[in-house]
Amino acid sequence: MHSSSRVADGPLGRALVLHGGGAAGNAWEIGVVAGLLEAGLDVTHPDLTVGTSAGATVAAQLTAATPGDLLAAILDAAPRSPSPPAGRRTGSGSTVDHLERTNRIIAAASDAVDMRRRMGAAALELEAGLDGSWSARWRVVVAGRLPGARWPRRRLLITAVDARTGAPVTFDRGSCVDLVDAVAASTSSGLPYAIGDHRYIDGGYRRNENADLAIGYRRVLVLSPFGGRSRHPPEWGLQLAAQVHDLQAAGSAVDTIVPDAAALAAFGDDMMNLSARPAAARAGREQGRDAAARLADVWS
């Protein structure tokens, strides 16, 4: 199995970075991209797309569907109950329990490398008490959200973390992993996702937005449903501000879109709330429309 973690050096083109944010954040990102397009700014064909966790799903969806169609599917969907998607309650309890557990792991870790190892070990411990079917069931859920298992020809990076070693992993079309498995690994937060004999956890444990993977690209647009916030100590350098600093130091022009007050109200207290998706998508759409003129110079 091959994975890559380096972006080619040099004055490359445009990069779109899509961070995680659960069900609500996923819908908000789709809304933002759709709103940008409605206002005349198309960001759906960058030279590089980086997808992490829920953003990995958006990144894969945008390779085969228009933002308008993705937005319409959210707005036209039947009302959903306010509960986490499949996998979030299996073995790891409720969303609140999951956050409390991972907060304890972060607090106990000495640095980011130690944190990743601890997160992986905790996920493997949870897996040990189950029947081994979770990965297969999660793959079915993820596959139902994507256009197919094949990678697009355009450059797409999907992030994850090796659960056994804590090493960051970046999947691309040169990896011996299909697109569904890559996205399933990147969105695997509570439990480790199995690909062959390997186990992976959420790509957000690598470096939150993972915008640093766009170093070398001239123009970078980052969508961050969590607003650049990080649960990690600032000295670890995982937060969005540190990533933007790295990009700018390397010569990139960087812009970010984070949720405004309307979007935060739409999210509510639980980003995993499926019933928040329509309101989150509408809020994102409005933000995209409003941001298009400001971003035109950065993206052109």
C-alpha cells in the first residue's frame, strides 16, 4: 500500500482546502461552493483539492457532481432526525462522550506526535471490543455518498492517520486504495477504519485543516467549518493560523472562509446533527455569494 504526503515544489496553481465539520459542516461547505458559483466564482476545478474528514466527502463529491446539484440534494432531502450518522455511536458512545474522551487524550499527550499515537491506540482499543463489522458497514455508508470508487484525474489528496503508528497519511490516485476507502478512513473518528491489514483514523488528527499540504501553490482557499479553532495546544502548531503562516511564508496567497453568525446558529450545538444540514447549506450559500467578489482576485 502506497501513500504520499508531499506536495510537489514550485509555483503551482490554485488549491482548495476543505476541512471537516461533521454533517453540518459538510452541508455548509457545499453551500459555500454553490454560492460562490452562483455569484460567478467557480472554485470546483482547482489544481489541487485537499479533503479532510467531512471535507474529504465534499472533495470527492465535487469531482463528479455540480455544487448546485449537491446543494439541491441537501435542500430536497426528507427531514432527518437530530442524531449522528452511522458509526458515531458504535463503540464510542454519544458525540459528547466522544469529545470528552478525545479531550482527555489531547490533555494527556506531550505533543502532536504523541497525541496521534494515543488517538490511534484508543481507537484500536474500542475496536477490540466489537465484532469486526464496523469498517464494512461504514464503507457502505460512505459509498452511498460518493459518485464512485475511482479517483478523478485531477489532483485530490485525502488525509488520514495510521492508527497503529500515529503517522500522518495522505492518499491520492497513486495510492493502492480506492476513493471510497480513502474517504472512509479520513472520516473515521471514533473507530479505526480497516483497509487490508492497515487501520486508519480521522485525517483531522494530522493537522486540523491540513492546509499545509498546499504549500507550493500560488493561491489557496481554505473552508473551515470550525472557524480555524483547534482543541490542541497552540504550541503544537496544528491550528489554522499556523498553517496560513506556513503557506504565506512559502509565498502562497491565502484566503479563508469560516462560518458567520447565521451559519453558527444553523449548526447549533452538535455538528453531527443531520437535521441541521439544510439550514447550514443555506447559510453557506449566502456566505459564498457574499464572498465571491472578495475572493475573485485571490482565485483568478
